[in-house]
Amino acid sequence: MRTVLSAALVVCMFALMSVLSVPAVSAEDNEVGPLICTIDIMIDKTVPPPHWVGTIDGDIVGTIELWPIPEESYNVGPGPNVRHYAENFVITTNAGDVIKGYESGVWTFSTLKFRSHGMVTDATGDFAYLVGYTTHQMGTTTAMAPKIWGEGTEMFTSP
């Protein structure tokens, strides 16, 4: 009797172990996690058309240009204190792939911080899968002057 009970207990333990030790697998397990990059940008407001230019580094390496959309941008607050903006971006990787998109955000002049969100609308080569990905950008700038420098983080997340 004791042998039968022990054998049944061992069988139950093995059955339970096999169920608990199987890794959970889902359709999303093959998705790429967020791509995280740093950006260093500069705008020279004396050179037409004024737009941000700089470098992007991290999961994507290359250059970045951000083209403000004046008709979708405006200032609010006394002074004014806050700039709501929209811009198109173009990233050219060191390998020649191109990533394009749109972002809108807020730049607070009292803290010199910016934050925006958008979407990748076109991409080529190794980054073609980014079309439809959401973009998140945040960072800081120097004070308002003819030339303004900024640095921050650009993140790309799957939709």
C-alpha cells in the first residue's frame, strides 16, 4: 500500500513539474522590444529654412533632421511659456536606410524641456518594419538664441 501511494505521489509530482516548467510562449514573443536612442540636435534660426539637425545613436545610428510644421505650432502662456509644436523627422542611418515620421509635442521654455509623441510613416531597408511604430522623444535644450542645442532620448515602440 505504501509503495502504491509513494508511486502515485511521485507521478503527480512529475506531472506538476512538467506543467510548471514549460515556458510560456505567445505570438508576441518574437516581437522586437523598444528601440532606444540618444539624440544630439541643433537649430540655427538664422539659416533658412530653420530646422533641427544632429545625430542619433544607440539602437539606430546615423543623422536626424526635424522639420517644424509652422501651421501646426503655437505658443501659449505669459511670455509665452510653452510651445506646442509639430514636426516631420527624417533619420538616415549610417547604412543608408531612411526612417521618416511625424511628431507633436510640448517645449516648456521655463524648464527648457521638450516631450513629443508620434509615428513612423515610412522606412526602408533593415528598418522597414518600423512603419506604424510609435515614437516618444524627450530631452532638454539650451536657452533661446539664434542657435539652440538639444539632447535627449528617442524611443520607438511597437503599435
